[in-house]
Amino acid sequence: MKTLLDFIPILLFFAAYKLHDWFGISKDEAIYFATPVLMAATVAQMAIIYWIDKKLSTMHKITLGMILVFGGITLALHDKRFIMWKPTVLYAGMAIALAVAIWGMKINFLKTLLGSQLELPDAVWNKLNVAWVFYTAFMALSNAYVATYFSEDAWANFKLWGYVFPLAFLIGQGLYISPYLKGDDSKQDPPTP
């Protein structure tokens, strides 16, 4: 359900961007039409998550803040680069924070964040943390590459169709940790990759 909620603001942004003509917006102004849609959809998404969970995670707060700040700057300065580079800044920040925590401070941030919800061996938590470092670095670099070398239209397409990367990563992560979850008899001897 939450993955679907995460997808809705991106889908609405994409729809507003692609359907600009239908609303009488020129192609040059499409991103400035879609940006407030993204901002409003993200606020609504966070309100729904808060209504369901009675709280927002740190990541939700950071995402909301960045979308509102980068979207606001995009609209105020009429400069699309800010909204286009927001994913790169977010993912790069996450990669750096996770890397510094695990390798510099010897703190597994994922275990700290999710350890009360998932009981996993320390070695698994470490592998997950490293996987998240590389995944977030990959996402930061992918967005930077598309935003730099491709058209605005190609970047908007990447925003939607690039969502396959987080979905694939989350499915892979779920498959990796499933042998370690409580109630699974194969917890003692998980398959080796």
C-alpha cells in the first residue's frame, strides 16, 4: 500500500506534465504546471500516511521538505533545474549519510531505523546497509545523468519509468531477507548468493 502511495505523486506529476496541452499550458511551461501538482500530491500523500500511521518517518519528512523547497524554488525562480536535480540531491544525501554511518561511525542506520520491526542477524543488516549505499548512489547518478544529458521530456519519462529501479530493489531486498524472518524454518541455513 505504501509503495502505491509513493508512486501516486510521481504519476500525477507525469500526467500533469504530459497533459499540459489539455489544460491549455504550453510545452515550455509544462514542468511549471506539473511541479505544484507534485507538491500538492506529496502533501496529500504525507497526510494519508500520517492518518494511517499517526506519524511520519524521517525519510517522509525529508522527502516532503525537499519537494516543497525545491519545487518552491523552481516556481519562484522559474528554473526547472531545481526540481530536476532534487532526486539527485536526495539520493546522494542518503548514500553519503548511510556510508558515513556504516564505515565512518560504525553505526548501521538501517538497523537503528528498522531493527524494532525486523529481527535480522547483524551480517544481514550490514549487507542491507551496503546495498542501500550503492542503490542510492546509483539512483543519484542515474538522475544526474538523465537531467544533464537528456531533454526535459526524457527526464519526465525517466521519473515515471525509472520507478522500476526502486521496485526491483525493494523486491530483491525482500527476497534476500525472507529466509531470516521469524517463522521461516530456513532461517538457520539461508541460500548463499
